[in-house]
Amino acid sequence: MTGTLRQTPETATVLVVDDSASVRKLVELTLRREGFAVISATSGIGALATLADTQPDVILMDVMLLELDGFQLCRVIRRHPKYENTPIVMLSGREGESDKAAGFAAGVDAYLTKPFKPAVLVDTVREQLTAYAASGVA
Amino acid sequence: MAELAAAYAGNALCSRAPITLPEPMANRAQSVARSVVLRWLRGVAERDQDGYAVLAGNGRTVLVLYAAQQAAGAAVTRGQGVASAVEALATLHAAEGSDLFVMTYPLGDDVAHALSGLFARPAIRELCDDPGPQLKQILADRLDQCFSGAVAVRAAGLAWAVLLLRDGEVIGCYGSDDARLKPTIEDASALFYLDEVEVAVYPARAQPELAAVLRQGDRRGEVGERNASVEATELGMIALLSALESRLTNAQRFGEGRPEQLALAVAESYDEALLLTGVGRSLLLSDRVGHPLLEAHWDAEAGRVDTQRLLETLRMASISDAWLAAAEALIVALELAVEQQLTWVSLVDESSSNALQEALVELLAQARGLIRTWRAERDSGAGGLPALPRTDALALSGS
């Protein structure tokens, strides 16, 4: 990771899904200070409601969510044609290999563990956006 | 008119408050670490341009007026006085003690400049026994002279008013009836009809020596360096609070050793908060927390709690309640340490500072919520310590 923050401000919109208000605030601050637009949801159901109205460029989600966990949410999102290729980054406190495997099986593109480092989070989101753009799907 | 021979006693409009300024709505109310207070004041003056700050702490209240981004007046309005305004400002950060509680008040263009004269001896002080014509004459003279400054009128009782002028034009008035600044001189006009009033004329004045104190209070971190330093602190704070969130979640899942894990979690975050000072700043000294457990493990030389020694003591005691008490005290120490960092961040990025502050408040509420819950479990005799809801859920429910 290069950690070259604030050198290439983005205009992408990131949906942050986390039931912890403090984590949402920290992630939002990290992304906003780099120029990303951020919308947030506190639950899996809330995220689906947001996705019905808005199309983010990247989705960043926790695993432990109320009502619908991150793996389930990811599968539901991937079934929707509009979001089958949208980059999904999982940000979770579960760092076991089996958890990561479950995440990738559900359709996530990158798996980060908490606590997060701001530079790593930003670089990962940027990498996913770049890969998405390069794939020609965007 | 009779010239008063009374010795100068500041702007004696109100004996209990030598300097009385207009009272607009405050635009800031917060605590500021003494070590950064001059730098903070400079940032406020640059942002607000004209206004004043009231700084209180350790039994002393200091008033600092800034006009056109420069310090234009300073005075101790409560507590032990100092020899000069420069000293009042210069000693703000030098004195030992807790954070200062600060409120700031914005003022309109030229108002602060007109008020600056109130911080010095009046140029004229007269007793008017026929206030109507005499006051009018004094004001007419000021208008003719294109006077800028303040004219204070005080009646024998408690009634008083201050008229502010810029280049011979009245730009505002406030008084004992209403301390808010108004563009008319109605507040003063009632005094014109009394039998006797005292009038004092305070020309506006620049105070280069005072402005220099604010400019030179701390030369560390001028624009480029400061921004890089603050940015590093901001990123460090995000990582620190993210780590605290993970530690709290883990402590909650830890089973019987949860109180110990919680104390360790907070202690680690406290140590990290103090380490964040290494980016172009002097060492951040932790505030003392008046808790016997922390006092007994206070490292006076380093100016901080010696967490390693504290944790060793707790491990020897191996008492669950002691771990909880330590966690509770360390939460306060952590809060103070982080707030010092946030004060630093707020110098250049108030919105980031606010977001971090909100995250901090939520995380500490989670930590305190865990302590309350575990104590309640202990008191109710729930030996098995049943599984608790997630810390996140606690925060969402507002507990």
C-alpha cells in the first residue's frame, strides 16, 4: 500500500454499512477527507433500502449486522443485475481464514479486518474502483 | 464639567467586572488544553477575524479581544490579576492546571477595534452635572475628530451604556438594560436626562506587543508543517479509535476475564493517544486524573499514568472489581488525552475534530456501559455473567 492520501481526490460514492455508529463515523471521515461521497446504512435491510434509491460505486460493509448479516447481504446484492459487478469491500472484526473464505464465497471483492488503518482502507477502495473501471463494466 | 482625579481602575463601568463587552450569541463553548491555547486562539482569531474569547480555569478568567485577526486587548476579569495585558495573555498556557473552558463571541466589522480602547486608561474622564448638553457636546467633538473608539457613560447607580464609534460615526451601543449590541444609541439616551453622569472616552488602539504574543506564542507548526502534522494526528486518531472499538468488542467476548481485558484495552489506547505527539510537536503531557489508583501510578517525570506498573499491580491483586475501577479511571484519562489531540486537530479542521469527538464519545459510552452492566450482574449475583449484547448494539440503544 502506498498510503498516498489526498493526492488524487475521488468523486465516487461509497455506501458504508455498519451497525456501529462509531465505526461508521470513522470510516465516513476517512473517506470524506479523501474526497469520496459517503452514504451510510446501519443494517442489512437499511442498506437494501438505500440501494433501491441510490447506486453507489463501492459498497463497504461489516459482517455482523442486525437483521441480515454481511454474507447474506452480499448474496442478495449480487443477485441484483444492477449490482452484480459493483465492488464490495468487507470490513470485519472476524479475521479467521474461514470468515474471509465465506466472504469471498458470498461475492465480496476485498476483505479488510478491524481495526482498520485509514491509508489501507482508502487504498483498497481506490484499487477496487480502478479494477472495476478497467473491467469495462462501469 | 469636572475632571475626575480618580486613579485608573480599568473601565470602571462595573466594579465586579472591569471590562464589560457586548454579548452576542456565543459561537464556541469548549475546553482547550493549556498547552495549545495560544495556538488555538490564533486559529480562532484568523477564522472569526473580530470577536472575543472568555477563558476560564483554575479560578481565573481571562478576556481576550481580537480585531482584524490580531489580539487587541486582554485582561484578567476574575481571580488573581497580572501586571499587564501581555502578561495575561502570555501566562495563559504557562500556568499549571486543567484545561481551560472557553467561549468565543463573534463581533461585527470594526466593533472589536472600537472596543479595544476599553482595555486601557481612558483619554478623557469627566463628571457631567448637566448631562444632556454636555454629553451631546462630547459626542459632537468625537464626530468632528473622526473619532474611533468607545464612549462610556455611567450614572450614579448601576445604569451604564457604551457607545462605539468608527471614524466619527456611531456604529453601535449597548448598556446595562441590554448587553446586546444595537445600532442605535437608545440605551444611552435615557442617561442624558439624569442629574449626573460620568463619561469616559477610550480611543481605539492597536496593541502590537499583544498581537506579537499571540503570533509568537508557539512558533511550532506554521501553516505547511502544521497541516502535515495535524493530518498525521487526524489519521492517527482514526486508527486509534478504530483500534479502541475492536478492543472493546473483543473485551466483551472474552468470558470471565472481561474486566481485565477492558482495562487493558483502555490502557493500550491511552498509551497510543500519548504517542501521537511525535509528529512535530512537543510531548503531550497527560492531565492528572484525581483517582487514587491512577495517582498511585502517576509518573511525574513523564507527566502521565504509568500503565505498565498499574497493570502489574492489578495482576497481583487479581480482583475483578479493581480491574473495573482501573478501567473506569483510565477511561477518564483516555478521554482527556484524546481531547487534547482533538483540540490540535480542530485548529485546522473543525469538522474532522467534531466527527472524531462524536466517535470518541460513543466508544467511551460503550466502555462505561460495559462496566455498568458487569457491576449490575455482579450485584444481582449472576455468577455466570450471561452473554451481553454487542457493544455496538449498546451504543445504538443509547445505553
